[in-house]
Amino acid sequence: MASIELKSVEKWFGEVQVIKGVDLTINEGEFVIFVGPSGCGKSTLLRMIAGLEETSRGQIIIDGRDATAEPPSKRGLAMVFQSYALYPHMSVRDNVGFPLKSAGVPKEEIDAKVAEAARVLKLDPYLDRRPKDLSGGQRQRVAIGRSIVRDPTAFLFDEPLSNLDASLRVEMRYEIAKLHQTLNASMIYVTHDQVEAMTLADRIVVLEFGKIAQVGTPRELYDSPANLFVAQFIGSPK
Ligand code: ADP
Ligand code: MG
């Protein structure tokens, strides 16, 4: 479990500022969801936390250490990509074990980690299949499995369910909630889907044009939206 602190974080692409001074503390084990309309900076902020995007100004503190300049591999976080990022020519077993294999981990250790991930994600029956022979939900679980094997202290998800159909989305939402309980890891999850945010989050961060419009529990945001933007986004009656 990691705590992640953002201090006056800014992102500039050339002359254009897309993240405009974000201060936020994500507590150990917390499930935090970033919501907001397309283009408001959700992915950019998540990629900065992951280290995939440079931070222009401000600091990213992970477990008390300044991680702002650390490469992704040093941060101990797992970025879960959408399921289409799987290797089509590899079995499920090899897809899940791939990050360990590329890190030079011994085979016995890889097998043990893959078995553990398969147990948690109920992937045992599919280990020898190729991604094309799996359902969308199963593929998504493989994508999650690939990040679990590295024992991350936090998971970062960028719209992991957006390319699944409606019923699978509901199923996977439930799977992710269970995963959070089982792994007891901190999770930061980006979505533009209010229902996902309201059902999964401990706290929701509403982003508006690169700034935090409001942070609170789903209940707080629903009952006391800070402004009309939040109210309309969350769908509260005000
Ligand atoms: P969201 O994930 O909320 O839809 P993004 O973080 O992807 O938003 O994008 C935020 C803003 O930053 C958008 O205006 C987008 O066009 C811009 N942006 C994102 N990545 C780049 C980039 N590599 N270069 C220039 N502008 C970018
Ligand atoms: Mg995005």
C-alpha cells in the first residue's frame, strides 16, 4: 500500500498548460477516482503519477519520498492498460508473466507469481489460451494480472472498462471492487462514467480544465456539490 501526494503539480505541453496546480493526498489503501469530461487532463495527471509523462512543476511524493524525477520502474506502481495492449501471439500465461521475464526473474518464481495472479483473478482455466480466444472481461483480467505479478503498492487504471459492453462493465466493476479488497492496495482510477465513480470510489476527484473542482466521498459530492459543474457531472439534483 502506498500513499501518494501531489504538490502544486503542473503540466505544460509547450505553451499550453493542461494541469494547473493540483494538490492532492491519496491515502494508503484508498480507492480514488478521477472524473471529468474528455480533455480535462485525467490521463495526463495519471501518466505523471506513473512517471510516463514528465512533471513540469511541483512534486509527486510516493510513500514520503520525492519521486518526481524517478523513472516508472522505480515508482513501484502498476499502470493497468486497456485489454487491447495484450500480446496476441502469447498465451495468457506468457502475457501475465511477461513483465517478470523481461526483468530476468527466474522461471520458478515467474510460475509461482503467475499461479498466484491466476488464482486471484480466476484465470486458471484460460492460462494456455491466446487473447483472441477470451471474452472482453477475461482479457481485462489478463491485463490486470500482468500488473499484479510485480507486487505493486498502487494500481493506476485509465478507463479500463471503456471498451467493454454494458453487462461486462458491470461485471468488471464488481471484479475491480473485489480486487481492491483482496489486494488491499491503493488505487487511482480514471473514468468519465459517473456510475463507475459513484459505486467504486472511496473519494472522487472532479477535474475541470486541469484543476480540481472538488474532492470528496461520492455522498459528499452528491449531497453538496461545490458548483454547477460538479452537480451536473455527478448528476445530483441541485
Ligand atoms: P482526458 O484524459 O481527461 O480526456 P488528457 O489528459 O488526455 O485528457 O488531455 C488533456 C489535454 O492535454 C487535452 O487538451 C489534450 O489535447 C492535451 N494533451 C494530451 N497529451 C498531449 C500531448 N502529448 N501533447 C500536447 N497536448 C496533449
Ligand atoms: Mg483520457
